[in-house]
Amino acid sequence: PRASSYPAWITPLGLLHLLPLIPSRTRAPPASSSSTTSRRPSTPTSSLPATNSTVESLCVALSNGGFGPPAGELAGVVPANLLPYWYSTDQFSLELIFHRRILAHRCRTADPSAAAAFYIPFYAGLSVGKHLWSGDAASRDRDSALLLRWIKEQSPWKRSNGSDHFIALGRISWDFHRSGNDGWGGSFLNMAGMEKVTRLIIERNPSDKGRRSTVSDGVPPRTAAEVRQWQRFVLNRNRSTLFVFAGAPRPQVKDDFRGFLFKECKRAGKGTCRSLDWWKVRRQNRSSAAMRLFLDSAFCLQPKGDSYTRRSMFDCMLVGAVPVVFWRHSAYGQYEWYLPGSGEGREGEWSVFIDSREVKNGTVSVKEVLEGIGEKRAREMRERVVEMIPRLLYAAADEGLGEGMQDAFDVAVKGVLRRFRGAVVPAA
Ligand SMILES: *[C@@H]1O[C@H](CO)[C@@H](O)[C@H](O)[C@H]1NC(C)=O
Ligand SMILES: *[C@@H]1O[C@H](CO)[C@@H](O)[C@H](O)[C@H]1NC(C)=O
Ligand SMILES: *[C@@H]1O[C@H](CO)[C@@H](O)[C@H](O)[C@H]1NC(C)=O
Ligand SMILES: *[C@@H]1O[C@H](CO)[C@@H](O)[C@H](O)[C@H]1NC(C)=O
Ligand SMILES: *[C@@H]1O[C@H](CO)[C@@H](O)[C@H](O)[C@H]1NC(C)=O
């Protein structure tokens, strides 16, 4: 099911599972749930039988240090000199990308007594991913249980019970939260011993406390200069359309909110809104098609998908369009180390919030809200989004972007260290 290919260079999230939509945890996501945000460049068909998705090889997705295959289809869309650094990245590669960067981190030490934080180099998402659609509870938990058995014998763990340990997880929270023997996912995050471990995860449950969501994937630029070139490029684009919506309609879902947005877009007219129906674009072309759309638009609509967050939001921001969210949990209080203002009411600097219920009952028109923002304010918001770009991507170079420019990895490590012992990362 993680079938579609959303290549992409940058971003984070995806969401494939019916996180909020499934009332009980006893049902697995339908096999055809590949959503707008899933991405698996290597998959041959868009709706693999559920029983077989687990045998799909991840070799292509994990190539190039986790960035995946080069995104050649972006030729003509991104500046030619930057094209070689764009990849079709799978969000599940986060674990690999993170590990690679940790190994090269300037604060890394081989002396446990000198360490302020301990990274757990375990690919929990890749491990459970092999067994999500098949296999029993025991197979989903086997690797995690082995890890915990081992780590509990290590002296750094014995000193802290894990409170100064952290791990990066390339799947959403729900995939690790099974309780009992039935139900979706593995139970890694419910296992005894994991309580104090800080988890960097691509999407957390509204109920999760003490977990930080992290962004994954990336247009992996190598240097700060390349990022600045990209920022100038997206800032100076002439955006001919007010808003865009790229997504997969779900006609079989009653009152599917995406259906409302396609209608809003149609009503707004071609000069104001453009939409992209995911099912009508060949998989290999979705990334470039979405990117062209986002590059030409001031705002992009980001309803929740199968789960609250949506990788597309980051794809949108990375090309300098301002996201419009319809559920607070899709963006706010979710990525607080990366997106300014979560919890401080500053979300309005870089995003627009429109209550989904008001769109549904017709009391609010997306077009009117966005037109009401005005060009000057829209420009300021775009500048804010563009300023945030480095923090939303992962640098290709092991040592990061340089020149003091922080990417998503740097932001995460800094946040972890501040959380443990108030340690501070010295500037690069
Ligand atoms: C699953 O995939 C494998 C490898 O591609 C194939 O050999 C096998 O027949 C498939 N099984 C099913 C049930 O489709
Ligand atoms: C770790 O947990 C065990 C079991 O709950 C407890 O006995 C021990 O005191 C804890 N150690 C620390 C350092 O918190
Ligand atoms: C954007 O449009 C303005 C006015 O039409 C034009 O002068 C400018 O060159 C355009 N910029 C780009 C980057 O195309
Ligand atoms: C769509 O993707 C195919 C295969 O990657 C490529 O050859 C083709 O040029 C793409 N078409 C467009 C319009 O980008
Ligand atoms: C529309 O929905 C909003 C939010 O739930 C509610 O406050 C408002 O009263 C509703 N208006 C109508 C006309 O139903």
C-alpha cells in the first residue's frame, strides 16, 4: 500500500494510515490507502495486495544514503545546477538519514561518560514495516524486544533508564502503539523501558506527551549557498494562482473533505485555483506536477489525509507556498522545533487556518478568506515560509549545510540536547 511514488525531495510526512479515521485499532488500513503523501518510487503498481506489500524491496528507496533515486523528472522545474541534488526521498528513510548524520556529528564521542545524550541506532520503522500487513504481533515486535533486552544491559542505560536516550522513527506513532495482541502495528513504544526515551517521529498522536515530531526527507542540498539560491528562486517566482490543491479524492468516503476542496477550487475558477487529482497523474510524474503547481501558487490547501499531517505540507513550504490548514493538529503543536509559534499563537505568520467545519457547512469560502489576506500580507507570509526552508530539509552532506545554517537534523539534535541537561550545541 505504500504504493504511490511520491518522489520528493524534501519533506516530511506522509500519511498513509487511517490514523484518525479508524475508530478502533483493530482494523488495518485498507490496502488501497496509498495517499497523496505516500511515496515509494520503486513500487510497480499503485494498489498492491495487502498481503504482499511487505516483500517490496526498499533497496531503491534507501539508496544514496537514504535519499533514494535522483529525481530526474524535476528537470525544467528546478534550477539546472541544483537538479543533481534532488532525490525522490521516502519518509521511511528518516532513520537511515538520521543515523548517518549522527555518525558524523561534531559532538559525537566514543566516551560514554562524556556524553550528554545517547542515540539509539535502531531502525524501528523499517523493522516493523516489514510485518505491518502480514505477520503476527510477535513478528512485528521481535526486533524491538531484542533491542530492549540488549540495551537494558548497557551501562549508560542503567544509569538513566533511558531518560537521556533518543531515537528517530520514520513511521507515524500509530505504527508503534499496538496494545494487546490484536490490532494494528507493533508495540515498540508501549514496551516496558521505552517510557523515558525521547522519540523523534514523523507524526505524533494528539495524546502523545513528550514526543517531538520531526520532519523527514529532503531536497538535499549540500551547502548553505545552494539553499540560499533555492530560497531566492522560490521567493522571486511569479505566482499566477492564488491557491492550489493536490490530492487524491475519495469518492467512496462519505463527505470526504477533499471532495469539498476540489469543488471550492472549481468554483473559484481557473485563474484563482488549480487542482491536481492524484489519480489522474502517472505516479512518476506526481512530484514534478505537484511542484510546478506549488511553485506557481501563493497558497496550498492541506487538509488532513489518512492521518492529520501530510507530507504535502512540507513539499508546499519548500517551494515557498503558504500552507492553509483545516485541522489544527495537522500542523500546530506538532512540529514545534521546526515551525515557529506552535503554542504561542504565531502560526499565522506562516500559515492560514480555516476551520474545516465552516468550509463544510458553507459558512466560509476558502477563496474569500485567501483573497481577504491581501498581497502585502501574503508576501510577508511567503517570506516567512522561505526563511524557514532550511529547517525543513535534510542536508546531503554529512557535516550539514555549513555557515551556521541549520537543517532539520541540526534542529532535532539541538532540541534533544536542550531537553537533556540543558546542553548546548556549539556553533559549527
Ligand atoms: C509476493 O511477492 C513475491 C515477490 O515479488 C512473489 O514471488 C509472490 O508470489 C507474491 N505473493 C503474492 C501472494 O502475491
Ligand atoms: C531504573 O528503573 C528501575 C526499575 O524501575 C529502578 O529500580 C531504578 O532505580 C531506576 N534507575 C534510575 C537511575 O532511575
Ligand atoms: C514576474 O513578473 C514581473 C511583472 O510581470 C516581471 O517583471 C518579472 O520579470 C517576473 N519575474 C520572474 C522571475 O519571472
Ligand atoms: C512523466 O514521467 C515519465 C517517466 O519518468 C517521463 O518520461 C515524462 O517526461 C514525464 N512527463 C512529464 C509531463 O513530466
Ligand atoms: C458552521 O460550523 C461552525 C463551526 O462548527 C459553527 O460555529 C456554525 O454555527 C455553523 N453554521 C451553520 C450555518 O451551520
